Amino acid sequence: MRQKLAHLAGSLVIYGLGDVATSIVGFLLLPVFTSLLTPADYGVLALLTTVEVVAKIVFRWGVDASFMRFYYDCEDEDERRRLAGTIFLFLVAANGTLLTGALVAAPFVSAGLFGLPGYTLALQLVLVNTFVGGFYFLPFHVLRIRRRALLFSLLNFARTFGTLLLRILFVVGLGRGLMGVVYADTVVTAVFAPVLALWFAPHVRAVLSRPLLRDALRFGLPRIPHGIAQQVIGPGTDAYLLRLFLALPRDARAGAIGLYSVNASLGLAMKYFLSAFETAWAPFYFATMKEADAKRTFAGITTYGVAVLVLLAAGLAAVSTDLVRLMTKPAYVAAAGVIPWITVGVVFQGFYLLTSIGLNITKHTEYYPVATAIGAAVNVAANALLIPWIGVYGPAVANAASYAVLAGVAHHLSQRFYPVRYEWGRLARLAAAAVAAFAAARWLIPTTLPSLAGVFVRGAVVVAVYAALLALTGFFTSREIVRMRQAWRLLRPRQG
């Protein structure tokens, strides 16, 4: 398992480097954007993002998951090209029809959707961008499957970094405000799509196989309600739920949504790790699933994955207020308390990704919508109860609760078809150590520290307390201790 972990870790590092680099730059530019865009602008942007996410789910028809799963069942390269061509032609026909109808309807639904007039063009551009981006998974999946992690990361880095640069140009340089963000995304899509198309063209055979399409849709269609329900569970629809349940005037409501979305985005920084892990995880477990020790491998990786997630969550939650003070205007600090709850939700989302893989491996994807529907129902009910009571904190608390329900239900369903013996005792010690580390950093360190000092001091306390508690509670096995000592000898400077 050691070699497998090393391979997965290497892929994770490569996949994550591009996201980390661009996210750091974007993070450092947050004070610039928050000074030029109002909370109301961020509120509308959050709503546009929700439209984009839901449209992406619909435009993919779940066949992105089908392509990844069935690629491993293809016997030769010709069959793989036929699979890619079948999915591509289906998406062109189906999504072309959907896009035409959506563009025609946009002027009639825009004002009602955003609660404000004047955003029809923004909505239409987002829909066109999402239509084109709906084909990106085909070349990117091939890169993941063939372990071309470096090329994958370089392409992804070029796209995300180009988007960031153009947003700076349109928003900061040209002063186009919210529309500048939309224009930047449109330009990047127009440039990037032909580049991917030229690279991917040899991997496609322009033929539509009805049997392949039938199998792909049978596997993938449950992903549509599953994906939409996931957005209801997560922060994706929080803006709409705040609009629905927050008892404020229209303009004040948009501002409150903006405050929430900025703080929630800081909490969701953890998802850069989770996104990189998920990118490496799916091809890894599909390639490993037929090996004799696959289940033991999955259990071990789950423990290590949760170890990283809860440490990141404890650290980010502990420094949340300092971070908001450091990176935004004072108005945004009022909603900094949403960040710890958002990080808890990301931890449960990670646990869900790690422990529900049996449904994909055994092709029982019809159970994914069951789990997400239950989680979505919990989220809506919790928001309806909490938003009138605690305002913008409501969606964050509901997010954590609904992801916990999703993780529990999906794990139970997966165990029915692909039982894995997870290391529950070690997982419990990880959770307890993370909570204690957060509490120590949050409540033992004075609040009078300057923001930058607070980030470093509280972060250091979290890491120290977390590591110490794991060592004291016997978390590490003898084999892991030996490996850590070996690594320390390699890293320690040589004497003389």
C-alpha cells in the first residue's frame, strides 16, 4: 500500500499545485476586489455562480461520470474513441437544444431570478460559457486516466490564471464592475476551447453508438438529480435560500448575501485540497478496484485523507476572524462566524467522497440521488428554520448538518454493495484532536493580536496541539512511527 499511497500523493501534489498557485494570487487580490465590488455585486455574482453550477450539471447529463467509468471497461483504443464520439455527439445535440431555449427565455426570467433588473446579458453569457465548458471533461478525463497529471495541471493552471488576469483587467483596469467578471470568463472560454479541441480531436471517432449511449445514460442520468441535490446541500444555493428566507428589504438582502458569500468563499478555500484530491481519487480507485488488497488500501487512504481535512478545518476555523480582518473591509467581519461551519461541511463532504466509492465501483449510481435528496431536504428545512433565527449564519450551519447526513447515508448505501472496514477508532481520535486544537487556538490566544500575527500564531497552535494529541493518544502505528523517523533522518541536516 505504501507505493500506492506515494503514487496518489504525487498525483495529488501535481493536481493541486496549479489550483494553489492561482488561489493564493486570488486570495491576495481579495482586498482589491472587495474595494471595487459592493456586497450587492457579490450577492448577484453568487446567484450567477449558482446558475452556472446547475447548468453545468444539466449540460453534462451525468455522462462525465459514465465516460470515466466505462473507459476502464473498453477493450481497445477504437472502442474508447467510439465512446468519446458517442458522448460528444449526444452533448452537441441535446445541449444545443437546451441552450437555445435558455437564451430565448433569459430576458423573461432574469429580473425574477436576481431580484434586480439589468442582468440579462450576464445570464446569457454565463449560459454560453457553461455550454462550451460542458465538453471540457472529455479531454481532462483522458489526461487523468492516462496519468498525465502534469499536462492536466498546466492546462488547468493556464485557464484559471488567465481568468484571474482578465478579471483584474476588466474589473480593476477597465472598471467594468460585476460585468467585468463575466466578460473575463467569456474571453477565456473563447480562447481555451479551440486549444482543447485540437488536442482531443484524435481521441474521438465521429460515430453515435446507441448501445453505448444507452449504457452511459443509464449510469449517468442519476447524476443529474444527484448533482442538483448536492448544490442544494452545499453553498451553491445559499444565496437563493437567503433571498427566500431572510426578512430584509431587497437592497439590504443583496448586501447580506454578499457578506455571506465572501466569508463562505474563504471557508471554501479548503476545497482546493478536496478538488485536487477528487481529481486524483476517481482514476486511482477505478484502477485499484480489482486488486486483492483494494479495500484495505481504501480504508487506509480514508484515514489519511480525513487526517488532512480535519487539520485544515481546525486551522482555517481558528484563524477565520483574523483572516477576514486582514483580507477584506471591516463590513465583512460581521459574518466571519460562518467560516468554521463551512469548514465542517467540507470535512463531511470529503468523508462522503472517500466512503461512497462503492456505488461507483459496483455501478449502483441510482442510489446517489437517494442520499443527496435526503441531504437536500435536511438543508432546506434547516435553512427555513435557521435563517429567520440567526440570519446569515443559518446557511452555514445547515450546510454542515446536511453534509453530515449525506456522508452518513451514502456511506451506509455504499457498504451494502462494497463493504470496507474503515478505521473508526483512529478516525474518532483525529476528530477529537482537531476540535481540541481549534479550541486551544481560538480561546487561549488573545483577540488583541494584530490580524497577521493572529493568523500565524493561531495556525501554529493548531498544528502543534493536533500533532501532540495524536502522539499522546497512540494514533500512530509502529510502522508509521518507523517511517516518520526514516523521513526525519532524510530531512535532518547532516552534521559535519
